[in-house]
Amino acid sequence: MERQLFEWENWDEVDVAFLQFYQCKLIVDIGPYKKGDMLSCIAINYQDGVLEVYSDDGEAIYRQKLILSLGETVKI
């Protein structure tokens, strides 16, 4: 799912459903950030449905709820 939102250089698995991505380049607008913007860190907590953006010094600076939706049926 995150590949629909941004590209990244590295990532860490914080917990089973909680991932942090580093050196992120947005491929869509997210809140006040625009397509093409570079962000230091984006964390996604899939269990709680939350996306957070972090500053260079590790401070959470933006938070948004994530909503899972189904797309088109894929042929097996």
C-alpha cells in the first residue's frame, strides 16, 4: 500500500504492523505535503490505521488516519 503513496531509500520494521520508511519521496499529495516533496521519515501503523511524518530530528510533525479500501478485482 505504501508504494501507492511514496518511494523510499530504507525502512525498518518497528513491530509486526508498524513500519518506518526513510528518505521518502511523495508520489501523491499527503496533507500539506505535495507530490515530489522529500520527507525524512514516514511511519505507518497498519494496525491502528495511522500515517505519521517525522522531522529530521525525529519529532512527529503530521498525522493522518489511513483507510483501507478495495480496488478492482484481480484475475487469478
